[in-house]
Amino acid sequence: DLEDQMAEDGEPKQDHLTVVKKKDVTPRYTGDACIHWVIGKDSGGARELTMGCTTIKPGGKNPLHIHPNCEEILHLLEGEVEHIVEGDDGELHHFRMEDGDSIVVPRGKKHQAINVGLKDARWIVTFSSADRQTIICDSNK
């Protein structure tokens, strides 16, 4: 029962074990990316993290964006991705990622993933907030 899972403050109980099945998660689309937000504030009852699975088809990309309230970790399960990340110098730096590679994107840094491979790129994304915020950047900048 959902009421049994909630604390008095209306937040999910921290000690509540939750299992989320992929079939129960509605995919969302941003640019060419298909994202299943599996765990977070609105799914699975996490209070401190967000976790999702992302797929981008060959040649596809997600929009250049930032997360002002959290850092992000991406772990590439399969595929070949060029990840563009804003450095401390304000410039955009390009990193080639292959199966098994991971990257940490600091809070507030612009970033974008482009599938440069011949097959779908699939990765796990994890955020340091259950209430992950995303701002899409102006593509002309």
C-alpha cells in the first residue's frame, strides 16, 4: 500500500525497499535519446539519487544541457559515444567513450552525448539528487 511507504512528511520512507521493473517505466524522449527514469523522487522512492537507462541510435544525440543541482555519472554499457563536456576553462572538451567507460560530469557543466558508433549506444546515468533538474542550452551558443 502506497500510504505504508510514505513517512509523515510525505516523503518516501528511507528504509523502504523498492523494486522497479523496466516494463513499468514509461520511456521519455529528449532529442534523439530514449530515457527510462528508473529510480528517483517520482519513481522508486529514492530520496538522494536518480538513476536511468539511456539509448541513442547511431548518429543521434541528446541536446546540450546542464544539471544545476547535481553531478552526473554516465557508464557506457555498449556503443561508441563522443561526450562533450564544458571544462573549468569554459571551453567544450570532447571525450571518446567505448563499452565499459565512465565519466563524471560536474554540477552545472554543459554536456552532450553523440552516438558516433554503428550500433545503439546504451548507458546508465546516475545523479546525486532524487530531484534532478535539467536546463537545455541554447544550441546557438
